[in-house]
Amino acid sequence: MTAEDVEALLGVDKSTVYRMAQDGRLPAIKVGRQWRFPAEPIRSLLTTVTSAPAAPTPSAPAPAPQGALTPEDATAVQPVIDLVSELLGVMMVVTDMDGNPTTGVANPCTWFAERQDDPQVLEDCVNDWRAFANEQAFQPAFRQGPHGFECARALIRDGNQLVGMVLAGGVAPGDWPVDAERDVTDGFYHLTASDRAVLLSALPRVAATISRVARQPDTARSE
């Protein structure tokens, strides 16, 4: 596939396609001065995110083994959240059930990017993410955090066990108007009502995809 093909398939601009190819977030090879993308891995990434069945909802959370997502798991799922966060226009992170990040923060909003080295900001976020883990609701919903932006989460399961969360955040509260100028001044992502609904619908599928990727044996990941 050409960069133009990938641009049309993923719905992102060509500069984003080139950037994700250069830093390894999209599988690609360079032929002369042109990037070429293997069709099946690209389509597979998109298909697993948009059409993967959501994990079944149990009646009550099962006890979760802490730290169940390993560093190898985090390395395997990072490309998934890098891609999905750009497609959905939000920042994303995977955490354990204590709210501790197990992946890097993908596609951070401007506000967070400017403050992510501040230990107090990270501590506040981890505490907020831990509170998310303790909520009984299984369907994703937006909740405003201590720094003014909203987050939503979906639970990651391994069989009957809850092993982590995928969080989407950096979103301006829903009662704020969608305004490009405000996006510049407050540093948050401004989503339309339709975009917010798409995000909440996609999160369980993203969590199911992460669960499948994390369960793959190392030999399958390297193929």
C-alpha cells in the first residue's frame, strides 16, 4: 500500500502516516524515497480495533492480580494505543488495576504534554485512575478528573480476571463548546457529541484487542 492508501484507510493525514512509519508505529519499508506498507498488517490493526467483540460483562468484578500486564505485554500493546489514540483524537494509556501506567501515554494533549514530567501531576492522575478501577460500572463513561479534563475507561480482562484498564483522556468537558481556538488555549481535546459516542463505543473493543495481544506468546509476537 502507498502512503495515500493508508491515509484513506485510517482517516489520518499523510504527515501522520509518515511520522508513524518513521518511528515504527506502523509497519513499513522504504523503497527509494517512497514508503510502502504491507496491506494485511495495516488492515488487521484497523479491523481488530473497530470490529473486535467486546469482552463479556460479569455480574461483579473478579479479584485482579496486581501487575498482571508484564513489560513484554506493554511493549506489544503500545503500537495499538498509539494508533487508536490518533484515530480517535484523544490521549490514551494502559494501567494496572492500581492505576499505575504500564504503557507510555499515547498522543498526549498539549496540557498534559507540558506537565507530564511534573511528579504531582502524575500522582494526581494515578490516584484518579485508581478511583476508576474501583468503580463498579462496566460500561465506559466520561468522568472529570482533578485537572479539569475528562477521562473514560474500559477494563482489560484475562479470562475471568481484571488485569488492567485502557484510559482515554485529555478531553474537554462535554458542556464546553467545540471550538478550535479553545483547543489551542486550554490544551485539551474538544470532541463533538458524535465523537464522544464513538469513543465510548470503541473503548471496550480496544480493551478486548489489548487483551488478545497481551495473551499472545512471545513467538507469535515476533512473527
